[in-house]
Amino acid sequence: MATKSSIAKQKKRERLVQLKWDKRQKLKAIVFDLNSSEEKRLLAQHSLNKLPRNSSPVRLRNRCQLTGRARGFLRKFKLSRLCFREMANMGLIPGVTKSSW
């Protein structure tokens, strides 16, 4: 089980990313547009740097929906490997069966 503070930080980052997503995309479009003036591009880059660090999607971390565990995360199920194994063995995940050959 992850600490409550790390889960809270993650939720705060997710909220901030959603809030600043449109502004960040507009500024990035200006920065990468080679047809715009150099002044405009530098100004956009400066204002992009002024945005909060946690509003960047790169700072997000995949976490298990049940426990908050960050490592051993399965994207398709949004669970850690431990929770996935328990739930699959109990038959709680539809379409997942234990393999045998």
C-alpha cells in the first residue's frame, strides 16, 4: 500500500495537468511553429516555463487503482501485478484465466 501522501500528490498532479492542458498545448504549438517570429516564440517559451512543474504530463506516475502501488503496473487493467493476480485467481476480472499447457 502506497502512502496516502504520495497518492494525494498524484491526484493533485492529475488535476493540475487537466487544468493547464489547453494552455500548455497552445504555447507548445507557438514554440514549435517555425513561421512565427522569434520574439513570439521566445515569449511563448518563457511563459511555458512559468507554468507550474506539476502541470506537465511527464510528471504523472501510473498507480494501481486499489492500492496506489507505482511499480509493477499493468496499463490495460490499471492494477498492480499483485492486485491483478489476486483478482484474476478469484475470477473477478472477466476474460482472464490462469494459463496451463
